Amino acid sequence: MNSALKHWKEAATVILAARTGCNVRPAVIDGLKTSEISSPPNFAKSDLPHNPVFDYEVLLLQRSSKAGFMPKAYVFPGGLVESSDFSSDWLETFKSFRHWPNFGLGLVKQAPETRPPIFATDRQKLGSPIPSAVALRICAVRETFEESGILLVVPKNEENDIDFMNHRGCGNNSTSLTRLNELFDKREVARWRALEVPHTAQDEQEIVHFKWSTPSEVLHSFQARELFIPMPQVYELGRMCHYPQLQELHSFARMRAAEGCEQFVPVRLESPDCRLALLPGDDLYPKNLDQLEERGVILSTEKSFEQLQRESAALHRAVFSDLYTVAVHMNITPKYKHLRPIGAPSQTRSPRPKL
């Protein structure tokens, strides 16, 4: 167990984007970018692009109604890490890269003291020779295959004739680990391909349905109450709306990959007329986060939404009227060359009273 994470379990998620074959006119993209740049910092109106401007879709999986966490929600593929993800048996697979930083993944520019604990933890001290950056990718690939039947990486000579279903359900036992070792090739792990939409099949256990949709379509469906997505999905899909072309999204991801990332721990603040999720950099974000986590405290205030907005110079918060009505308010510059999310369409001036 990683004691540095205290109250959190370790997990990995992958956002899988696949090309649809739709050709986007350059004029449409240029117009979209112009409108985004001129958007107000709190995204008071909907700036979401419509479906025709996207040439890719993202995969969302619906969790079972019996799931202990976020039942019925649509989420990105992923799940909890297993001990096999950090097993020393992986050393044989990565033997050609063991002396490279992070087994060839390279180092990030972010200062070590600001790295999220899930990445910064010295795994050698926990008994594993596998770096966090590698093990978390193994976890994401494994969980994606278990939940959707999509295997992201295979040895090149098996790409065309591998029996995917024979390898499904890889878990924490030695046989499954050996079979995964046979499938993984370090060069393939580093090559996240721009796939066309692959055949997908839910596992009928944790996952009961899958959905390939454009980022804006998912956000519109969420606002229309046709499906539910948790806050991380709302935020990341809003970011992706800046890049309706898969090639541009891929270029941005490669450019930003070595910059690092910020740990987001939303802090709930209850107000008489709305609910807020405070994020790092917001004027109201608590400085004693560890103490709040230990006590499980939910902050509350008698101030209205309008008062809270007026009295805060730095905004980085999600404002909820209910589970399906949310707006991201952000007027600070994102760290590590990241993007502000384009807000989901919602009412942001005077939220409806909570139900």
C-alpha cells in the first residue's frame, strides 16, 4: 500500500480517442478557435462545438447499478492497480529499457516536490522495481482490456491474428501475468496509436454498456440528462473540445507530456443556493487539505452564489445546481501548459435551488 496517498486508492485511467473518418473543414476549425479565445473566463454561455466538427470519438463505459462507486455513471476505462502491475516479472519484458529513465518514458520537467504522490512515490522503497509511470500504464491497458475487450498494445507479429478473448480477464494471478508479458512489447507501449473505432464489448460485470461519442456530444447528453458523467469526465471532455481534430489533439498531448500534471482534490462547499467543488488555485481552496481529508469535512457557507463569485478574484471551481447542471468557472492560468475546459451548457448566473 502506498501510505503517501493516505485516504486514496491507486488507480489508472485512459482516455481512448479513435478516428471516425469525418473530414473537418479548416474554416470550421478556425472559427471554433476564434470563438474559444474570445470566450469569457467563466464560460457563462455554451461554447461547445457541435458534433460535425469532430473527426474522432472517445470511449465511455457505463458502470453497473450495483457498483459501489458511481453506479450507472459513464466513465473512462480504467480501475484500481493490482500487485501484478508492479511485479518484478515485468523486468524481463522491459530488459532493453531498464537503464533508461522510467524505462524509456523519460522524465517530466515538473519539480519533484510538486508531483502528485501517485507518481512521486519511490516504488523501490515499497519493494517494486517498476516505476510508477510504467506500472500505471500497465494498469490502464489491462483494465481497458478487461472492461471493453480493446487491447491497446500487442507484439507486432501478433497484431493480425491474436485471439483477444483468450486473454480477457487478466487478473492478479501468475498465469495472467505471464500471458500479459507475452503480449506486451515496450515499443508498442510507447506507441499509442490513432485508432479507428475498434470493436468494443462490455464485460457484463462491472461494465454494462459502452458508448463511443464525440466530447461535445457527451457533454450535451449530460446536460440533457440523458446520461450521467462524474466531474473528472466533465472537466477533461471540456478540455478536449479545444481540439476537434484527432491529429491536433495528439500533437497537443505529445507537446505537453513532459510538463507534468497537477493533483486535483475537489473540496465540496455547500451554499444556500448551489454546491461548489473548489479546485487548486481558487481563492476559497483550503490550505490545510490534509486535515480536511482526515476529518472528512464538507465546507459550508451562508453566502449566496453571487456573493461567492463577487468576493473571489481567483476562480477555479465547478458550480452545481444539481447533478446534471454544472459550470466550470476558471479565470486562472492552468499549470503545466494545460488547457481550461470549455464549459458545458448550463445556467451560471443564478443557479436553481437545490432539490
